[in-house]
Amino acid sequence: MWNRIVSKCAAYGKRLRELLGGRWLLLLAGIAGISLVLLGSCEGTKTTENSAFDGSSPSILDYADQMEAEAEALCRRVRGVGDVKVSITLEEGERYTYSGSHVTSSVFPSVRGVAVVCEGGGRDGVRQEITELLCALYHIGANRVHVSPMK
């Protein structure tokens, strides 16, 4: 039985070499290269990210809540602000870096925009101070911060 399998494989190999001529080594090298690429993509380090913030991860919710609380505390300390409410929009979901099947690190999303409603939000000086404060805090442009007066 084993001899018959070996002879069939040898016959197929001979026929393949005849069909390909001198290019059979090139085909074999190509197959080996593709195999290595496919095997290499299964292991190693890769990064994935959630395409949108869907609120399903408690760690992201905690992160956003903490950022909003810190921003509110800082804004309250600015002269003329009074009562304040801050809402932060995040850029994207949390990104994970994998090594094989293990998570090696995670990066929380960056800030997309900040909305502030405060008692002093109708005064130009207060709006400017809060905007500059939040731009420096979150490394975002002034066009990503909006300050409105509270009712």
C-alpha cells in the first residue's frame, strides 16, 4: 500500500515537472513564501481597534466619566464659570495590541470634541479661558470645544 502511494506521488511529481519545465522550482518557492506569510500572520504582534465607540466596554465608560469629572472640576476653578456640565465625545474605540492570542496593551481613545454648558458661558472672557484650558488639557484645537451659557 505504502509503495503504491509513493509511486503515485512520484508519477504526479514527474508529470508536474514536465508541464512546468524549469519553472517548477519557482512554483515551489512561491508556495513556500505564501505559506510563510500566512503562518506569520497567525502569530506575532497585531493591533486592532473598535471602529466606533458603542459604549459596551465598562473601561471606556469609566474613562469618559473620569475625563468629564476632571474637566468639570477644572472648569469650576475658572473665575466666573459657576455651575458647569461637561460632555466629551471620544474619537474611536479602545485599541488593543496582541502578541499571539494575548492582549499586551490597550490604548484608550482620544478626544474628538468637548461641549461645556456653564453659568458664565455667555461672557467672552469665560468662554476663551475654558476653551484654552480644554485645548491644552486634551491636545485638541479650539474648533473642537464649544462653550454655551446655562439656562
